[in-house]
Amino acid sequence: MIEAVILGIALAMDAMAVSIVNGIKYKDYGARQMFIASFSFGFFQGLMPLLGYLIFYPFLPYIEKIDHWIVLIALSAIGINMIKESFEKEDIKSSDNVFTFRILIAESIATAIDALSSGVILPTLKINPYLACFIIFLCTFVICLIAHRLGKKIGLLLKDKATMAGGIILIMLGIKTVLEHLNII
């Protein structure tokens, strides 16, 4: 069971980083949004290894060849948009600064897509694969709840620079994912 907890914590790191950024970026991001986002991140982090285990096991070698590029493109697009927004005047109301369901699902999938490949190790764990995925969900959910709160505090400290910092973090996270998959780091 400890292996599933360690796997859950490791898989939650991308979602944690995005949760911090969301806490920084969205000014009206309250407890309800934090709970829903944390649940969504946890759900997809738990679902992807299960899909990898049940459905995509024969196709994992093909998916692994491109999953890191999908993560890079998705997180970079969000990050570049955030950096661009940081240069806009504060008094201009931007609909892009509203946390939407579409953004939530895109972030949840982007941060969890590389977890598909972890489905191949589920049979090696000494617990039921379904229980392992539930543990991954719980770890991600709790970590993201904490990360959202941390992001809010960072946002209050950084003020105008918070959105730019969040964008840079997302781009760096995408680059890190590619570098890890290419075995550069």
C-alpha cells in the first residue's frame, strides 16, 4: 500500500503546481472552486493509470512517445496566455481571468495524461489496481487542496507579478516534462 501512496504523491506533483498557479491567477477563486478543481485533478490522476491498465496497455508504447509533447503544448499555451495577461491593464475586465469548466478539464487532463503510462506498474503493486487508483485520487485531491491555498497566499504577496510567475511556472513544468521523457533530467 505504501507504494501506491508514493505513486500517488509523485503523480500529484504536476497537478499541485497547476493548483498553486490557479490560486495565484484567479482572484475570485474561492473554497468551492478549490474543492471542485482538487477533485477534478484527483479524479483524472486516478483515472489515467486505470485507463492505462485496462484499455491502453497494448498501446502504451505509442502514447508514451507523444504524451510529453501534449503536456508541453497545453501547459505552454496556458502559460503564455497568463504572461500576456500580466502585461494588460488591471482595470480592463478580461473574460480569460475567469476560471471555467473548460479550463478545469483541460488542466486536469494535461496534468494527468502522463499518468497513463503508470498503469503498467499497477500489476506490480501488492494491492488491487482499483484501490491503488483510489489512493492516487486521494493523494492528489489532498495535495491540490493544500496547493490552492498556498497559491492564494503567494498571489497576495506577489500581486501584479503573480500571473506572470504562474505562466512561467506552467511553461517550465511543460519543459520539465519533455526533458524527463527525453532522459535529459
